[in-house]
Amino acid sequence: MTQQPHAPDVLVVPANTPARPRLRRRICRWLLRGLLLLLAFALLYLLAVWILGAIAVHRGYQPATTGIDIMISSNGIHTDFYLPRKTPEQDWTSFAPLQHMSGYLADSPLVLIGWGDRSFFLDTPNWEDLTVAKALKAVFLPTSSVMHVYYREGMPAPGERAVRLRLSTAEYRLFVAQIERGFRKNANGLPIMIPDRSYSESDVFYEGVGSYHLFYTCNNWASNALSAAGVTSPLWSPFDAAIFSHLPR
């Protein structure tokens, strides 16, 4: 009787195959690389903020001895401008009227104007309304913009982040023209109001021009407006610190 050849043993792979630890290690490596890339990007971004913020445009600028007084103001994150409500160069109540023009509001001597992220402005009236998701979206994703016009009765006291500046009439015209470019306009050349989204009876929102993102923020917009008037400004300033470091005191 011939003996059948011995069949080779069948290798049974256990359920806890070493492939799983290898997959986990690979995922960890991917996550680590992603974290390192994110860290490298953040460091490069901050380095660019520091270098480009230190480079001055219109170095040697001197404030006018006669002209129109404005104030550049920041809450530490967002930069706005206090401007006269009405001058021969611009009547803001005609260009950007309130939804509810009443009483003292119509005669407010000043107007506060700023450009910024639509969602942040409209959906975050108070700091306690700010969420991580809103902040990340505003920073990392290009989002639409709005112009905020807020009629005020007085300027804050000058300080580290509140600087008065006198522009000549010619400089103020250039400054106002640059601010107006931040407003999206209709076919008749008028700014487009966003109805029923104001914080109070003394402010109003209008559709803005351009997108808000990591490389173009409200502070970049403010810096560009100052630069258009010939005021010493940083080359690039996504944060407010570089703006105030170059302003004449």
C-alpha cells in the first residue's frame, strides 16, 4: 500500500495579526507628520507677521498741521476708524444711513467704521457668543465680508490702541475713497444694506467687498486704508500690533 504524501500544514492567521499594530503605527506617523506640518506653517506664518509687520510703507510720514482728525482704534483683535460724521469730503449719513434714523443718532458727530468677517460680525454680537468653530472658520476658510457703520457721540481716550491722527484734506479724500471700496454697491452705485441685523439703533451693516481669511483680515483692510492716505503702515499686518507700532504719536 503506497503512502499518501503528507499534505503541508495550512497556516491559520490569528485574528490578532501583527498587521493591526503596524496600521496603528502608520496612522500615528501620519498624525505626527500632520502636526509637524501644522506647527511649521504656524511658525512660518508668525515669522512673516513679524518680518513684514516691521517693514514700513510711507516711512517718514508726518501728520498734517491742519485738516481732519480721525482715530484708529482696536479692541486688541479688530481695528476700526472713528471719523467725522459729515465733512465737505464725505457725509456718511447720506452714504450709509441708519435703518432707524431718530433723534440724537441723526446728529451724532462721529461714525465708527470697520470691515470684517460676516459670520463673526452678524452672529457674534458679544464675546460670549464666540465659539471655537466660528473662530476657526473665520481664520482658515475664506468667508464673505461686511462693513459695520456705528454712529457714536465721542471718541475713546487716546491710548496704546487708540491713536488720534490728523489728515490733510487731500489725504482724507484718499482715505475715504479706500474705505468706500470696502462697500459692495448695487447697480446705482449705492451700498447694499443688510436689513434687521444691527446691534442697536445706532449701527447698521452693509455688504462688504472681498473675503476674510488668514492672509487678509480686518487689520489688513485697516492698514491698507491708512496706506492709501500715505500714512506710515506695515507692509502686511493680519494683527493690530504692527499697525499701532508705526503710527505717529
